[in-house]
Amino acid sequence: MNKPTSSADHPELLKLENQLCFPLYAVSRMFTKAYQPFLQQMDLTYPQYLVLLLLWEHRELTVKALGDKLLLDSGTLTPLLKRMEQKQWVSRRRDPRDERSVIIGIQPAGDALQQQACRIPEHLIERLQLSVPEFEALRQQLNTLLTRLT
């Protein structure tokens, strides 16, 4: 009968350098940090930037749809969206078909940020020193991992 493998039998499995989670965590933090100079110029936080990316594409989405796409709960999104509404980047209104649902729409001030944001991906690809095919392959691998984890 085979004994299950444990980390006690294989202590190398618990070395930081052998973990997949650590480089993903560190890269995520460093990537967000790399966005900071660009986002600060626009007075945006990274989560606000992600919301705007979706709204530039879809024009309006429910809070639930935003949360589903960004993997954020409404408790995290609601204060973020309220701040964005105060800056007149987005509007919030109840869905007339379902009063429980709130629709978030892009406003002209939010649309105006899109022009500045267009430069961000180019700067980051340049900073990463990736070719377009390398960038696409990496994005696909990360999306595959994300799909498997959700």
C-alpha cells in the first residue's frame, strides 16, 4: 500500500523558491505598482481603472456584472463606485426592470480619461520588454489559470 506523499517526506516542496503562488503574488503587486505613476496622473486607483476599462467597453453594466467580471463583491465595489460618482466619472441608477439592481454608466468625465489611458498598455509592454506574441501568450496562460481557479 502506498503511503501518501507529505511535505515532511519532501521538504523541498515547502521552499519558497518552489512555490507557484509566491511569484504570482509578487508579480501582481509589482504590476500594480508599475501602473501607479500613470494612474496617479489621472487621479485613479487601480480598481477604478479596471471599472473604467469595462465601462469604456460596455458603456454601462450592473454592479453585479462589474463584480462578476472583476471578481469583486458589492461590499468592495459600492464605496469605490460612490467615489467615482462623486468625481462624475460614472453614474449610478436603479434598474427600472429590477429595483434591486444598480446600473453603472460612464459619464463624459470618465470618457475623457480614456485618451490618457490609451498609453498605459504600451508603456507597460515596453517596460516588460515583451514582444507582442510573448505578451499574448503570457496573458492567455494567466487567463487559463484564472479560469481554473474560479
